[in-house]
Amino acid sequence: MAARTPSRLTRLALAPALAIGATVGLAAAPASAAVWSSCDQWGTTTLNGYTLYSNIWGSGAGSQCVWANSGTNWGVWADHPNTGGIKSYPDAKKVINKPITSLSSLTSSYNVTVPSSGAYNTSYDIWDTDHDYEIMLWVNRTGAVGPLGTSQGTVTLGGHTWTVHKGSNGANEVFSFVRTSNSTSGTVDVLPILRWIKDTKGWFGNETIGDVQFGYEITSSSGGLNFQTNNLTVSSR
């Protein structure tokens, strides 16, 4: 569940912790100067059609910095404490704004370098325009993290085999597809997954897909860990 609109109280609670480490992480950026970087809690920019967002939204967060050479090549240095609860979801977003039945294709390719320690998942976060439904596609995970809701079994869709979970966070329905084995690169055919939810399961109707996000849902990264998106593409028509 990658939240994007924390409450005012959450923002105030995070401010002191983030200020302490605000300048720590830029040294973790690649040696070649990035075209954009930010250690701000809500740092954001748009590069070649993708919106990058630092998105430090959870309580008890530590320090985090994001850098980008482009919207499709970017990374994160994060030092979040070894405590429970999601701290952040740094991500890149591509806007779609089409109903499912108006899409003839929706695909994405990813290539990442992720740490072997910490607690996090690498995931797509797909939203309808009304934010009634959240579809998460976990392509890898490490540490004590798990999806929201109850298991609905296993399905092979979009070029991968997933364990499906269905639940609610109190604000919206969440459908989580967790890859049965970790992957750091590949291509996901997203449209068959959306059609399966709509047509096979009937969990929603002809929703308008607002955007496709891809990033790292970080619970802990104590001592400072690097997450790098070597390449990302999201294509629709």
C-alpha cells in the first residue's frame, strides 16, 4: 500500500527527523552529476514524461535522498530505522488517463539494482483516477514485508506468476500481485492483469486508469541503502 497523501499530523511528525539527515544522502548519488536530486520529504520533478516523487510518507522515517539522470534512470539512498511500518515510496509515475476498455496495450519494462538487506519491496502502484482502487505488482521483496489482505490464490498473467491478495486500507480497495520469485529485470504486460480483475473476477468495472507508478516501498534500510532504477519504460496505446 503506497500512500501518497499523508495527513498534516504525519507531515509535522516527520519534519524533525528528516531535517537532521537532509544533507546525508547526496553523496550516494552516482559519480556523474545527476540532472536532479532532492532530500526533501515531498521532493518532485518531471523528466521526459515521468514524474519523480520522493514520497516519504510513513511515521518514524529517517533520511532519504533521490537522484535522477532521467525519468527512466534514477535512484534512492535511504536510511530508515529498523522498525515496522512503511516509511516511503520513492517512485516514478507515468500518466495514462484511459478507461480499461479504451486501452489496446499497457506494458512496462524494468531493470533495477536493489540491496540484499533491509525490508522493502520493488513494485508497481497503479491507480484509477478516483483513487478507489489500487493495484500493486510486486516484482521483488526482501525482509519482513507482506501484502495487505487475504490470499486469493496464484495466477499467471502478464508474463509472470503471482500470488494475489485482496484487501482494503480503509480508503480504497487494494489488489496486490506478488511475484512468486524475485526478479530485478523483466517486462510486465499490465493490461491482461487489469482485464482479469475487471472481467474474470468482477472486482471493479471499466475504471479509468490514472497513472502507473514504479518504485520502492521501504520499511527499513538502517545504515543507508541504495536502490537504483537502471531503466524503466511504461508504454500505452
